[in-house]
Amino acid sequence: MPLFDTRLTALLMALAMLGSPAQAQPTAPQPSTPAASAQGTQAQRFTLANGMTLIVRPDRRAPTVVQMLWVRVGSMDEVDGTSGVAHVLEHMMFKGTPDLAPGEFSRRVAAIGGVDNAFTSRDATAYHQQVPARRLETAMQLEADRFARNQWSDEEFRREVEVIKEERRQRIEESPRARMFEALSATVYQASPYRRPVIGWMNDIEAMTPDDARAFYRRWYVPANAALVIAGDVDVAQVRALAEKHFGAIPAGAALPQRKPREEPEQAGPRRIEYRAVADQALVALAYKVPQWRGADVDNDTDRDALALTVLSAVLDGYDGARLDRALVQGAGTGGKRIADSAGSSYGLMGRGPQLFTLSAVPARGVTPEMASAALKAEVARIAREGVQAAELQRVKTQWTAGEIYKLDSVASQARELGSYWINGMPLDTGERLIARLRGVTAEQVQSVAQRYFSDEQLTTGVLVPDASRRAAAPATQPSGTNPTPLRQ
């Protein structure tokens, strides 16, 4: 099952969801936003009596439906010594209930013409299936059963831990770049649980016990901490009735543990790591601490800065031939001298924990990491000094808006977006409101954030340094006995 983090670079993504039945009577739809109260194809939200959230968005363009069960628990909710337990539990959720043998869940989804998978991120764990619309109730029965009655033997746990260890070897330990980004996160953050890898440290995975995972399941997998998102060819009233029947009967369970803030202390100077490994090319990443967006209901200077940072990232790397590509890869302004084989920018925007603005580059032959780092900084400094042109600003806004709209052609993307907003405590119409707010970002705001947020005070630099002398010490590649990312979708 894949690890998932949409808010950092693609490389960081690689690093770096019983008792007697209670009668559940859902509350009325929450009227706080237009999306919550509108009819037709707008999303609607309900709360079952046991505290579980139900979100439904009809889309009748094809006879298919996506069901996603989101649990507001991820690697940030772990404690030191059990890093990776959220991801381990995601794997174990496929290992059975009193009525299902290990692996039977996915076999039954496939038998009704569906596909399924799951992912774990820093902020959440999610389980999803896409099935023919007429088979939605079967998918609901299966998902409600494993959410309420997941169980497995100690031996099954030990076998799956070996699969996860192999997944870590393939994703992280055999990738120098992934190891560098893992080390970078552990350097950027001191107090925030974001410092730990989603998949966990190898030693913690090796030391994990079946009861560690069972305790995590009992603590966090309760209805009040979960949202069922349904998108596709459905009738809202029918889905609501099915949700009452299958999920509303799950006992509310114990109260959620108190979540402690664990806020990151202010950084007071630059940090730098060099990660030496057997690698073909160097890589440099500049990670800046910046504010995050709190949602469309918040409108203050910090949140307006977060929107401007989103546009700034798009100006730098939001389309083919954007500023970083032109300046570093194509050599525009340097007489055609190629500084980097690739260069990129990303910004977290939102999440349950602190966010970063990251610039990265793979230096071209003959270019040092220091030269590539200076070139990345120079492009931000140029915007701070000269600003951006109106046409450039309009281009990135148009492309960003189009991308946000076109991705909703997929019911899977709709369900994923709605679940993500719920995880972050935002209303259902956040997508529309975010687009409207981004359209209002001015060139002056983009120039202002470029001037204020890219000092070395908030910078952590990570450099992958190729070191052939480490070849003899590099771990041998392990034969893969299982596919660490089952092709369920």
C-alpha cells in the first residue's frame, strides 16, 4: 500500500488510514457552507449518531462510485519508538475479520468488478474502493466490517512486517535520494512529529509488536475519528440510509485521546546536512519554513501570504518552461550554460502540521551543489527584486485553476479532495473558495513573500554527495519476495 504525501516534492512523496449495535440517527446536513446545503451535484455532509462523518457527492456521468474511508490518524500521531505503526496498521487492515480470511477483502472487491487500495500519510490513513454503482452496498458492508472488527494472528503480523521491511529497503534504503530527503526531514524538524518517516525507521519496524498495532487501532479507529466519503453515481438519500445501516451501527467506542500540539520551535539560523552515498549525481534541496494556509474561513496577513507562496511556487515551477527550468536547465540568462539537469519547487499549503517551501536541483556535469544552490536562490531573489509580469501571473493562475477543475473529472479525485479537506477541518466547498482566493493574489503579494520568507534564518539545506568509496559498505540488494505496492487501483 503506498505511502502518500501530496504536499512535498515527488521525491519526498516517496518517503517520505464490538459490542451491541446502536441505533444511529444521523443529524441534519450541516448548513455552514453552500456545498454542505446545496442539492444536485454538490457535496453534502451528515453526522451519524456514533460520531462518524458521512460526505456524499453525486456525479452521474458514469455508473461507478468511489468509497473512501478516511481516518484522521497518520504518522504524526505516533510516538517515538513505534514510528511506522500507522502504516503497519494500514497493511493489517487487509488481514481479516472474524468473517474474512487474510486477503479476502480485496478478493471480494475484485469479484464485484471493483479495485481497492489504501495509503498512509503524515496526517491521515485512507482506504478506497471503486466499484460499479449497483454494488456500493457490498463495498460498504466490507469496509464497515473491517473498520469495526479488524483482527489477525501474531504470525500474520510477523509475516507482514517482513513485507514492510522489504518495502522500506526498496523505497528508501536502496535510493540515495530518498535517504537524503529522510535525513533532511529529521533535520528540518526538531519537535514536530513530521520529523519521522511515514514508513518508520527500520529499527522501530523490526522491534514492533502485534500489540503495538492493536493498541493503535483501538485508540484511533473509532467512528468520531473517521469520515466515509462517497462520490459517483448515487442518490444521496439512499447512500445516507446505507451508511446508517452499515456504519451507523458501529459502537461509538472510547473517547479520542487528547492531541498535544508539539509545535516546532522557531529556527534561529541555517542548518545543513551532507548525505554521502553511492550515487550517480548530486542533489541539493533548500527547505524553508513558511506559514501554512488555514482555510478559506481565515483571512489574515499570514494566510494571504500562504496563498501568495502557492502562486510563487507555480511561477517558479508550475508549467513547462517556467522560471527554474528556463534559468537552470535551459541556461537562459547564463549564455546557455546548463546549471542543472532538473530543478523544481514545491509548497505544502495545508496540513495538520507545519509546511515547507522546497527548492531542489540536480546539478549538471561540472556544476557543484553550491553553484546549483546559489542559482536556485538567485531566481527567488530576482522575483523579490523585479517582481513578476502580469501575463506570467495570469498564466500560472489559469493553469492552476484549470488543473484543479479538470482533476474533478475523476470521481476518485473528488473523493480524495473532500476527504483531504475533512482531515484538515475545512468545509466541503474549500476547493471552490481556494480557487477564488488564488485568483485574487496580486503580483505585489508574490514579490512581497519572495522578499520576506527566503532568508537563511529559516533555511535547511540538504545535499546528496556522491561518494564512490562507500560502495563496499553499501547494503546488498535484497531479492524482492513480494510487491510492496500492490496494484489495487
